[in-house]
Amino acid sequence: MIKYIIPLLLIFCFSCQTNETEIDNEKISRQHFSIADQVTIQVYPYDHEGETKASAMPEFQPEGVLTGFSKRFEYLLMNVSRIHLPEASDRRKEIWSLFPDTAELKELYLNEYIQDEKLTTYFDETIAPFLNPNIVRDRTYTSDEVMEVASKFFYCDKVEEDTSVQAHVCIGLNGVGEAKWKEDYTFLEAFCFEGIFHDLDKDSSKVWDSFISLQEESCRLYKVDLVTLDQYLEDVKLDVFEKMKNDSILKTKLLEYYEMNKSNLAFTIAD
């Protein structure tokens, strides 16, 4: 679709399922909800200087009850788990080097998730409302916090030769790591990522159209006094964050998505 190519490059991370808000309670009663039961490892062979190597990524069971809501769990897998930290790159490569023994590769990689106590804690708390929609929710966020977090997914990261700016809406390449919030917004980050893509996955996305318009406005504003491309990119990036944080279209879509899914979320939005 053209809107995902020009004037920006939008990179999708993982598959882009449309969320299902209807939950099959009978299916829930028949399934287990641990990482081991819901997650599989997909191996991706590739050629490197004439040698076949491989990488691997987590995927959800295709017929699992969480499939329609998998983006929030994928976000946890990629941003909470220790195996995806920069300092774990050697461990990832060590496991990937087991290829072509894909059985052992998958087993060891899945075990990295299963044995990760921090990840399993977040995973279990995210799953809890699927099992019991009436759980007590101790976390409450405001709509301002929702917008602060959501804005950081609209990330400008590169200036092209014609001074157009490349941007990503991505599970890993975003402005969350730069935010340095005092609060732990992990659950809210996962929700915002899922809610944003609930709209972006549509053939006609109002959030996308608004993002494009605001990003082009920022480029026009800072191109006038352009001195260096690095400063220009930083100015545009921060301005887009601020504009998206105050974007009424994005706010409406995320709050609508919350209303559709508040029974399966582990927090409430106060206003």
C-alpha cells in the first residue's frame, strides 16, 4: 500500500493481525497460558558470504486464543526479555549458531523466555484479565500518560538526501528508550503499540494520515533554518513527538480501543 512507502518508510515488526475483541471463553478454558504454551520459535535461514546461517524470533501459536491480541505480548517478548538486550547479542548468536539443528535451536531459544522471571511476571499479569475480567486492577493511567507513551512510537530516525525524513512505527525502533520515564509504563507501552497498529492495519488509517501531515509540517518548519542534518533530524523528531502527543485523532483512536478492550487489560484509564 502506497501510504506505507511514501513519503515515509514504515517498518512493521512481526505480523499485523487485526485484533479480535470477541473472546471465546470456551477456548480459554481449554488452553494454558504460559509462555511455553502460547509461543513458538520461528527460524529464519539466510545467506552470509556463501554460508547459510539463521536467526530466530518468537511467534504466537496460530490458533491460540491470544492471537488476535498478540501485539501486546510480542511487545513484552521483545522489550522485557533479557535475551533481546544488547548485551545478550553473543548469547543470541550462540543459539542461532546451532543451525541447522533447528530442534535444539528452538528449544534453547524458547527456554530463554520461559526462564526469564521478569518477562514471565509481565506476561502472567497481562494474561490475567483474559482468565478473569473481574480482577482488581491496581494500575491506573491518565489519558495524558497514554498520549505521552503513544507519541514515542512515531519515531523519526534518518534524513534522506532530499531532506525528507524517514520514520518508523516499530516494536523495537522507537523513542521509548530515550524517554527515561520515572514510572514503569511497560503495560501501557504494550497497549499503545497494539492500539496504534489496530488503526494502521486498516486500509484507510486516520492515525497514519494525521502522522504524515504533522511530520511534513515539522519538516517544513525546521528546514527553513537547517544548519546540520543531525540537528534537523533531532528537531523534527522531538517536534513530531510533541505533535503526536497532542493529536486528537490518535487520542480518540486509542481511547476507543481501550473501551473495546478494557475487560482484557490489566489496568484502567481514569479519564
